[in-house]
Amino acid sequence: MFLSTPIEYLKGIGPARGELLKKELQIFTFNDLLFHFPYRHIDRSKVYKVKDLRPDMPYVQVKGCLYNLRTLGTKGGQRLVAELKDDTGTLELVWFQGHKWIKESIKANKEYLVFGKPNEFNGTINIVHPNLDDPEDAAIKKYLHIMPMYNCTEKMKARGVDSKTIMKWVNTLLLNPAFDIEESLSENIKASNGLMDRKAALFTIHFPANPAELAKASHRLKFEEFFFIQLKLLRYKVKRHQLFNGIKLENIGELFNTFYHSCLPFELTNAQKRVIKEIRADVKRGIQMNRLVQGDVGSGKTVVALMSMLMTIDNGYQACMMAPTEILATQHFETIHQLTKTLPVKVQLLMGSTPAREKKKIYLQLENGEIDLLIGTHALIENKVNFKNLGMAIVDEQHRFGVEQRARLWQKNTYPPHVLVMTATPIPRTLAMTLYGDLDTSVIDELPAGRKPIQTLMRYDSSRLAVYGFMKNEIQKGRQIYIVYPLIEESEKLDYKNLVEGYEIICKEFPEPTYNVSILHGRLKTAEKEFEMNRFIRGETNIMVATTVIEVGVNVPNASVMIVESAQKFGLSQLHQLRGRVGRGADQSYCILMSDIKKSAEAKQRLNTMVETTDGFKIAEADLKLRGPGELEGTAQSGILDLKIGDLAKDTAILALARTVAEEVLSKDPEFKLAENRAMAKFDALYRKTAKWGRIS
């Protein structure tokens, strides 16, 4: 019997149920079933009396005789009802789904153990969709104290496969004497870190004797999972250093020095200086840099990027900077062009809207090395764009680009350029990679002198008139205001505020000629967007009503208020980016999150996080807990990382331990040639087979 044996060959499953498991739970083999871990364990050691049940109680267990089994209701809304009687009273049991299978699988006038959540309906205590077990069932008796609960779908339940069924199959698998589970860790690692044997851990995670043993098994399996992922990612870093001999940027030359001493309009913060030193140390080693620079909006990432690119140009190479929108790319171009206008540096802008004739000229100048620094949008990764000698690629607001898009920029050279990615909010995927140590990280954790932290407030629709009054006060002070909507027009499916209706209301509340209102959204033509944006930048309009097209790239220091309508619709990263549109001047700025009173628990948590902190990493950590870290090795940017048992948000201590142990193993025996490590080679090979997207930033 092998772990790779198809699941239909396990006793009690067969072809039909095997297909069901494959389609519904992606369980194809014995190994997949073994690693379909319980999502929780329940204590079923106590049996309650019917008279003691209350609707405010959690899950309970009752023992009694089942009788009066009947189907009620019309065909479209039928329900199966039964009664359970013990020596103290009667309890109603109700099933709304899977009537046919349930009715066939249970018998009237028979004793059952009933497990479920007590409810009250019309003054009567009932349990909806209870679990029914035969108290004489050997498997039930054996695991009655701490019982595993497994995820299964409604389709499975309708065909007679529930958590209890899966529990019996796992029990059959683990107790088969022909079934062996190989050890994946060396004896030395297990002994020095107090880890259970793999076989014992896998048995215990399904059927623990007590909570303490369950915790030990969980710790062992989480360590194993993190350990082999750590090995893989740490190898990436070592191999990148071995295979990709990065360009050596050894000189701090005339461009860098002249800019630093003569062109900088302000003093660098200590945080900016520290990050530049970290980048400098990377690029002169002859190893490809792969670094994330995180800093809140306004912390000075653009200047750090420019000085890194000047360092590159000083050493005879070209540099490029890719931004997600034309607004942001244009802003970067104008800022960098202004800062370098007295330097002998050829800076050029390339975007989708760049005229064809101008594009051809840029392509030619890039290939012959006339352009030193190219700034642009996705147009930079088009096949026609070829550099003579690209030395550094910078990606701004990196969460707006797909992994494959960044990879195409990285592949513009026959040798890899240094890679610098920048963001005001590290997305969970980036945070996950940072935790794993494959991505070097720099943090600009200091705002320029004179900047005040943005005050973030949450308000309901009932406070709208007060919010309008606050807006008028800010406008009287000479300030400007953004109002952002999630939708352009009203939607039948989504109950969110929309820009078209909002614009009309704002124009009525803030009438001309006292006030002037701009409008900006993605359906406007480029020229119309520029016209509206420039009016706001020049201060000709007081209020900018917009969609998230202003999420990045808009820089109006006089804007002091950001109002986000239907804020519960937005993710943490978007909210943090939107908030970053204000707070760019010396005045106190505000972000007001408007939302409905009724919203999900997750939405409440997101909005509360925004109110409580402006720290980008704390926001990313909260996002990690809410959304998951994305696909670490693949191209997904959000969603749950494919971990069987580990949790990046909760298991950071185990993760840190696993990384330390992985580093020690790789330093002493990277190919597992020592006898004590040979058991790990097979499992290590399994983790090496997936795609290599993790190498790209």
C-alpha cells in the first residue's frame, strides 16, 4: 500500500465515491486523504440532557431515542423532521437538505447520539442539520472524546459523504498494517527541536488523545511544511547569486554626487540615507539585487529610486522605471526631469498614448544607448522595447503589476538587471515572500520634516450632513477635497454609492459659483482626464469626484480631505493608497471612510484597521490575515497560499524556527549527502518541482 495509490482503492470508497472526492475536494490519492486535515476537533465527552439545553449554548451532544420521522412542506421547500426523546424531555431535529439520503440512513425507534447547535423556534428547542451517530459504532466509541471535523461540500452530503464518513476512511487508512509513513526529517532535527515522529504526528492530527498531543502534532506538521518551503526559497537566493552574476556598480560618480550636493531641493531623511546605503551595498557586490523598498506615500521613495538610477548611469548602464498608470508615469517623468534638468542625463517617457512616430524614435535611441533613463507604463514591456545595456529595473506600486509582467521587464537583457520594487503597501504576496526571506527589504519609516499624520475617521450615511459641513469649513480654509466612489453608475447587483449620482448630489450641495467640482473616471478620454486633473491641480476646482483612477499618481499638496464612499467595498491596500492622496502638504489632512451600518465582520475589521494605523506593514499584516498571502511560487496575487496546515499570520514563530533550521542544513549539507539527512532528500525534491515565478521580485 503506497501513498500514491488512487483513492478509489481504499476500502469503502470505490469508483463513484472516488470521483466525488476528486471533484469536490481534489483528493486523488491516499496521500491526499491523509493530508485532508480536520478543520477543528470537538469535545464529545459530555452528554447533555434535553431539559438542560438552551439556545445560547454552543455545540452539544444528546443521547436519546429517535421517533416520529416525517417529511413536511411542499416540494420546493420540504424539510425532514424527527424527535429525539430522553428521560427528561423531547428535542426536535430538522434537516432542510439531503432528505433522501438522511431518511434512508437513520431509523425510527432507535437510540442515537445527536450532536449540533441548539436553537429555539416558536418556543421549542431544536437542532438543525444535526450529526447522528450510533452509540454502539466502534469508531465512534473510540474517538468520542475528541472527534475530528472535516470539510465536505453540500454535493458530498447529498450523496451520503459527510465528516463522519471521511473520519472512518482516514481511520481505515491509518490502521492498515500494510500502510507505512516515511519520515521526512533527520533524527538530529527532530531531537534538537522537540518534534514528534512524522507517523505519530499524522495519526495524532486526525485522532488526538488530548489537546496537548494535538498541539504537538500540529507543531510538527507546520514545521515540516515551512521547513521544505524555506529550503526551496533559500536555494533560490543562493542560486540567484551563483547563476546570475549581477552587474557590478562600483562607482559613485559625478552624476550621483552632483545631484546629491547641488540638485536635491531638500535634506534626505535618515531613513532615505539608510535605504540608499543598503541598495549601494547590494549593487557593488556583483550579485543581482532583488529588493523591496516599502514606505508610506510621501516618504520619499521616488528620490531613492532616482539616486539608485543615477548610480547605475554613472557606471555606464541604462535604467528604467515602470509605473502602473499614465498619470503616475507622467508625474514621475516630470518630477525626475525637473530634478535632473541641470545634469547630462537623457530622460524619456514611453506610454501607450505616446505617438507612433515618437515611439520609433525612442526604440532606436534605447538600442543605441542615447537614452539613459526610461520612464513609462506597461509600454516598457512590449516586444519592440530593447535596451542597449539595462542595469537597473525599478517597478513602482508593484502590487498593480502581475508577476508575469514584472518578469518580462526582468528579461529585457541577456544578463539580469538589478531589480528594485517599490510600494506604499506591501501586498500579502510580497509580505509572505519577505517573511520567507527570498526578498531583501528596505523600509523608509520616516516622513519628511513638517508632515503631519493623516487622521482617519469612519462615518455612517446618517452623518452625511455633518461631513458636508466639515468639507465646507476645509474649503473656506483654502483646501481641496477628493470624493471617491467604487462605481461609475448605479448597479442592479451591487448596492454601493455611484459616481454619477454622487456628482449630481455634490453639485447641488456645493453650487456654483461659490464652489467648483471636477469629475474623473476611467471612461473619460485621456485628454478629458488631463483637463479635469489639471483644473484640480491648479486649484480651479474645490472638489474632485472620482473613481479609483486617482488611487496612485495624483499629487496635490493642497488637497487635505479624502472621502471614500461605500468604503466597505474596498480592500485594505486600496484604502491605504487612496488615503495617501492627501497629507502631502504641511496642513493637517483627513481621510473619512463612509459606509453602511450593515456590513460584514471582515469589512468592519478592514475599516477599523484603517482608523487605527497608518503603518503600511501593519496594514499588510492585517490584509494577510483577512485575504491570505497569495500564491508564493506562482502568479496569483491574492487568495490563500496553498498550505495544508501552516498559517503565515499565526505561525510566525514556527516559520522563524523552520527558516533558521533550513539555513543551518543548507550551510552544512546543501545536497543532503550526509547519511543523517538522506531521509529529507525525497521530500525536498517534491518541493523543487513547482514553477519558478518566486524568483521575480
